[in-house]
Amino acid sequence: MSPATDKLPVTVVIPVKNEERNLPKCLSRLGRFAEIVVVDSGSTDRTEAIARESGAEYLLFKWDGKFPKKRNWVLMNREFRTPWILFLDADEYIPEAFVDELARTLPGSTHDGFWIRYSNFFMGRELRHGSPMRKLALIRAGAGLYERIDENEWSKLDMEVHEHPVLKGTVGELSATIEHNDYKGLHAYIARHNDYSSWEAARYAKLQATPEAWEHFTKAQRSKYNNLAKWWLAPAYFAHTYIVKRGCLDGGTGLVFALMKAIYFFQIRLKILERMAAR
């Protein structure tokens, strides 16, 4: 079925697993988009029912531990009938101002992708300061894939989390923000970052053996992986986000958030050192 002509020519792809708490609000904001696709890694809660009840297309993804992971799998295996694809997490919620900007920007755009900024909520409060969040999450259909990382032996993450799309053409940036607000609490936040830090340590080791993988890195990625094992990265991140970027103005919540992110970088370094010692 062709997408409705009065809708934005964008397919929203939502990768999920056990997102019954966040998904209803996420889906409720997507009425102006042409198509909605929920890609599920085998949820055991009501995620599938919620997606189907909303009228979204539901796809089940079973990862075999090899390339491709979830986002690339969708890009490679689904036929997109819109010129644009927006990857949206279930804990991200689109405001009308963002949709309005898309309606103004996309028809005449020559870009192959857009960086998107996010307003971040932590422990129930919006953080108005600190280091801004952004992702290259809006891409033109057929313009490229997420960077390929051969991680058959060490990754437990079935979705591209830190990988960026590698696109053929230019990339722009949107000014309106998307709300990022995970309602799962600190337990889920800490567990997720434990998984992420293990992945980053393993990827760091892989990059030392495959320097050609740096070819498509952004400037920020190069800086990150050049310094990921340095002792000063965690305190430098804290100083940058809490003092330079004025995260201190977010009060106690801003302090906790900056500390938690600094601890995350410290965990990565410790896991890198652990891997080096085990050789």
C-alpha cells in the first residue's frame, strides 16, 4: 500500500525490545508520518500487541550474531516507499515543532541525512545544560548504511548503538529537538551502560588491529577512540559537561548525571586495561 499523500514522506523505524512502558507515548506522536515500522528483537512483554494495535507495521528481528544488526537489517531487507527514514528509539518523543520543521526542510533538501538534537530527561527532570545530545538519525532512503563493524566474536548488542550511518552525500542539521525521556529508571540506565562500556572496550581492542576501520569516522569519533583509554578522559568529560557546558545549573540532578557519565567512561578504561592484562 502506498503511503498517504497528505503525510510527511518519512518512514519512522522504531527498534525495540520490551518497550511496553515507553512505546505507547512514542507512537502517539507519529500521526503525521507516512509509515511507522516497529522492529522487535523478540519482546516478552506487550510490545508487539501495542505496535499492532497502533496500526504500525511489525517486523520480528532475530540476530544470528553476525552482520547485519537491527538497523542495517531493516535498511537492507525492507522496501521503503518514502524518500526519508527516521530512526527513533521508543523513549524518544516527537513534538509538533520538529514535524513542522521537517515539512519545511525536506521537500527542497539536497542532503542525504540530518543530525538531530535531543532534549534529555534524567531522573524525571529535563536537563537544560551540559553536553548536548545529537544523532545522525534521519537519512535518505538508499543513501547508505550504518558503519559495518565485524563483531561476530564479542558483541552481545543486536542493534547499532554507537555506529553512525555512512552516507554518500552531505549532511545537514535540524534545529528543533526531540524529547529523550526513558521511564525505566536507574536500574535499567546502569545496566544498559554496563553493556555499552563492555562493547566500547571490545571495539577499542578491535580498532587497534584494524586501522582501516577509522576511514569513515567523524572528527568526534576519532577524538573519542584516540583517547578512550587515557586516564584523564573521565574527569575531563565531567569538567567539560558540568562546568564548561554549565551542567551545574541543573542542580543536583545535573551533578548526578555528569558523575554517571564520567563513571561510564571510567568503566570503559578499566575494561580496556582488563583486556590488555588478559592477553
